[in-house]
Amino acid sequence: DCAGAAVQDCVTDNEGISGNQVVDPATGNVFIAHTSTEGSSNTPGVRISEGKVSLGTPTTATWTESPNLDGPLCPGSTTGSDGSKTCVDSKGNAEETAGENFASIARDSAGYLYVSFTAGPIDHVSSSDPNFGGYTSPEQIYVVHSLEPATMSDPSKVTWSAPQAITGSAASAGTNTFPWITAGSDGRVDVVWYHTAEVSEPGTCIGSGSGTCTLYGAGSFTKAEWSVQMGQSLNAHDANPTYSASNVSETYVKHGQICTNGLGCVSGGDRSLGDFLQVTTDNQGAALVSYVFDTSGNTSAGEDAGPEVISRQTSGPSLLASAGTVSQGSGPGAAMGSVSDPTGDAFYSANGSRTAAGDNLDLTGASLANGPNNTLVAKIDVKSLASLAVSPGVGGPDGSWLLRWTDVRPGTTGNGHIYYAGMDSGGGSPSFFDGETAGIPPSNPGEHTKYLAYPQTNTLSSKQASYDAKTGVITLSVPRADVGNPANGSVLYSATAFSATSLTPQSATTLFNLTDATTPFELVVGAPGTVGSPPKGPAPLPNGFYTPKPGCPQANGRLTATGIGPLSLGMKRTRARQILKRSSTRGRKYMDFFCLKPVGIRAAYPSPAMLRPLAKKVRGKLQGRIVLLLTSDRLYALRGVKPGARLSKVAHKLHAGRRIRIGLNDWYVFRNGPSIGVLKVRKGIIEEIGIADKRLSYRTRGGKQFLATLR
């Protein structure tokens, strides 16, 4: 048991890094998501520690472990002592990496459990491969759910689904990492993650340490632009859950690498996103997502710097079935140009107490507009500015009033800049200023930025800035040239006014106390007097910078017992064509050839002859849905076997059984867990690998006719 001070491996001796935990309210049983080490190479996996709680004095718990939840993604890997697949091959090489520091767990109102994690396949076949040990396709987000409510007295009796990829196609096509999950009513789940459309970049080979290879993975990207996305499911514990993805952040929040090595990033790599990406819900069931808006000009020691922010869902389905849909209500929305702020919410918080900060630090609103002669006009509304004096009892004697905004510049180090304008006073005549944030500590280039400071970079004259003691309005006319000279059409994001106290005036080294802040709003730079409309997409990428290439998308993902890449058995034909938009039937009524680089995937749908022998209920479940997937792309492997292998060397491993001879091709079908494994062989060489629905027979007359159409 774990009691008192933190103890390593106090729950399990296979604890990698703990995620979060959930508790069954009826039994008190505890479920902790964590990464693990699997197989002879200690490959990262994902498990759940299951604690059976016994109430008493003292309360105690006994612990068991779930299977390795990512194991089904590696059906050809070795088996651990508990029967789990290890994702380690017979040579001791890792077939994939799962977790990337964290797995997270959620529980819905019916007691079903959901676990989210990142996983990506590893080059493991030959240590002589220059990129041995590197990713072979982008990381994606997976979700595993319990097959029954975890409400039984013995938590070790919980059983788990196979992992389902919820990213990698449509809006989430590209690379995805760092998921977090929450749940609401029965079957309702939200998952958030960082996303980039980038698939790969050329770089130094992982295995050899020299030469150039195609690199995958968030830690290998130097050009990526990252945003925050959310996937939502309303049937998350169904046999085939569906997830819809949407953008949470309205623009890119980070440029370049995301290091996923945890504390290992100390020796190199950008870990500035920290552990701040999480999602929960409010009392409407609306998603509340916290993340780092990792954008400023204060990059230090190879790490970017930016503030933590929270976005709230303002429309769409709620995680509470009783609420139905989400509305903005009285919460913040997509305000343009100005906001108001309630009074009575200015406080100095320190040492466990909150002290009213006073009327002269209590903001009532703010605005930012386009002014004449290439200026921006910032206004900060305060309850009272009859006195500028600030009590030392609320962190003074210095007081400051600022309005800051983020100017996103994709494709640049730091992803952009944070600019500001403001007023500062120690009780007497104020100073007015504008400029760009500074990082603290500034003197050591080897140390990461810990705080953002607001130095009084440029002084504003009395003609440019003033305050009205009667109305409480601070007015600042800011030359665009002082704040990055934003072009017309640029969006200034997250404009926020705040008041603060400090021991000394604002400078490049001042640490201050935040006393009040408005909700954020935005401005589109343009003609005098205008504020623009809410942006409908992210900030534009610079000319010549990375954009997803037109044409067929890059093949990604893996072959599992239920799918290949973004396609899965049981998927409707219409859905498959939505995910992969370039396809052709090549004159075959029950087949689609989906175009991917370098090699595509073909999907087959059941013919009437194949469906005829089945029960009516089963026919209805299969009609118009994928029943077979095939590919000749060597990115994919069926239980460790790739296209191009000689059948004689792998037939025993696959238990391939008797051939089905049709024309020039030999077909082999064999058990593959929840599906049937399929090989197309010609002259002893495996040309295609795939999976098929096990409810259909391929040795009947109708089945052979079906295979004949595959040619």
C-alpha cells in the first residue's frame, strides 16, 4: 500500500510514469493509468493498476495489473508472463513505443473505463537499418475501453477492448501526441491532443547517427506547426465507437519540436509544453481544455515559452446526456475588439489568503482598436483611478495596468511574439510604455525561461497616452512599429488586460502579483476604427513553408487485427471514402482502391453471393461495410510478416493452412484474433497481406468467387 510520502513502485513493480486515477464510488476501488516496461527490451507499454480497497482502520488495498493495453497493436510480438503481447519481437527489439510519458484514464456515469495513449511503430526488423529504433509512421492517439462497467467488487475482473486509433485521418491526419481523456454520461467521452499536419521530415538517421532518413515523430520535427484538437464520442464503449475531431485552439500554438522523453529532455529537446494539456467538463458538460499557448519571442536554451490557457467548448454535444448540447451561456466567447469585466474581483492572493486589492486595481473592461496613422488604440477601464497609490498589503507599493496580446508568426522560432502596452505607478505620476515581453532569467542562455516580464521597452509620450482620474479610463496610442509592425489582416490573439502589484516598477526582471484580468478578445489589424470579424482559420503559413502536399496522402498507422492505417473492418463505405478521398473502383462493384503514398490499400465489400448463406441479422450488419482489407505496402506487417516475404519461411509462424488456388494466385486465410488473416501469394512470394471479417467463409463457392474478383 502507499501511505505518507511518495514511494516509487508502491503500487506495482512495473510502474513507468503514472498518469491519473479514477475511483469507483460504490466500491472505492481505484484504477491508475500508467506506462510500463514490457519484454526483454523494456519497451514502453500501457497498463492499469487495479486497487481493491478494504475499508477499515487503516484502510488498505491490494493491487493487480491489467494486461498490456497496447499489446494488440503488435499481434506478432512476444508474449509476457501474464499472456500479454509485449510489442517486443523475437530478437528483443521494440516494435512500437506507447504512452510517451503518460496514459490517462476516465470513468463515465455507467462505470465504463476509458484509457487514452499515444503509440507509434518502430523500425525493428534489422539493426543494420540506418533508421533502426526510429518511428516508421506518425504517432497516433488510441483509446481502449472496458468491456463492462468496472463496478464489480474485484477490479481484476475488468476486461478490455483492443486499442482503437481515433486520429490519423480527415481533420486529424498527420502526427498527434500527448492525449488526455475525460468522460461524462454513459458512453460520452472527450479526448484532447496536440496535432500537426506534418507527417515526416528528412533528418539524421536514428540508428546509424549519420546519413539522411525519413523521420517520423513529434520529437524529430523542426518545422511543424502544432494546434490543439479534441475528439468526441457519444458511443465510446460500442463495438465500433465513432469519434469526431475538431480544433480547440483557433490558431497554431507551437512551432517545431515536441520532446516526448520526459525528464530525458533535460539533455536536449523542447519540453516547454510541460504537463499542462488536460480536459475536464463544467456543469453543462462543456469541455474545458487547458494547454500551453507556446508562443513568444522568449525562447531560451532551445525551449519556447508561453502562457498556460484554458479554452471552453461553446457549441456541439455535451458530455452530459441531460444537457443535450452546449451553449456559450455567460462564459467567454469569440469577442472582437473589447470586453467588459465584473467589479469586485480584484484580489491579492498569497500565503493561503485572498485580500481585496482595491478599486484602483479592479478592472471593468478593455478594448483594442485600429487607430489612425498606423497605430493601435488600447483602452483599459478601471473602477476608480482617483488614486494610483497601492498598499504594500496587497503586494505593492507599485501598481501596473497592462493590455497584452499574441501576434502569431508561424514558421518562426517561438511561433510569434507577445506585445503589450501599459501604465505603471508607485503612487505618483505614472509612466506609459509599450514593447515585447522578456524572459526571466535573462542572463543565462543555458537556462529555460521561467517567467515572462513586461519591461518598459518604449516610452509613450503624454500625447500618446494618458489616464482619466474621473472616468477610470487609461488610453494608449501604440505605434505599430513598436509592436512588431503587424500587417493589415493580421490577427492579434488573446488580447487581455490585467492589473498587477510589485515591489518595484515593471522591468525586465520584475516578478509581479496578478490582481485582476479580463477575459480575452481579439483584433484584426486594418483600417482605423475597425476591429474585424472572428478568424475562421489559423494564422497563414509563410510562403514556401511546409504545407501538406497535394495528391495522395502518405500511408500511416499500422496493420492490426481490426484495420489497416485509417480503415477498419466494419467501416461503412461512405465513411471510408470520407477519410481517404482519393479512390477508384477500377470497374469492380464491391471494391475500392484507396490511393496512398507509396502504396495504397484496397477495401472489399460483401457481394450478395457471400451474404446469402448468412442469417438476416448478420447480413444487415455486413452489407455496405468493409469485410476485407489488403495492401502491398511494406510499411504494414501482419504478425511481423511484410509483403515481399517468401511464404515458405513464414507459413509455420502464421499457421497459414491450406491454400485456395484461384487463377495464378494462392490465397491463405487463417485465424487472427477477432479477424481472419489473409495472404495473397504468387510463385511463393507474398504479394499482399490483409485482414478479413471472420463471419464470412472464403472456401465456399461464393467466397471463392469473391476472391476471384480480387485478382
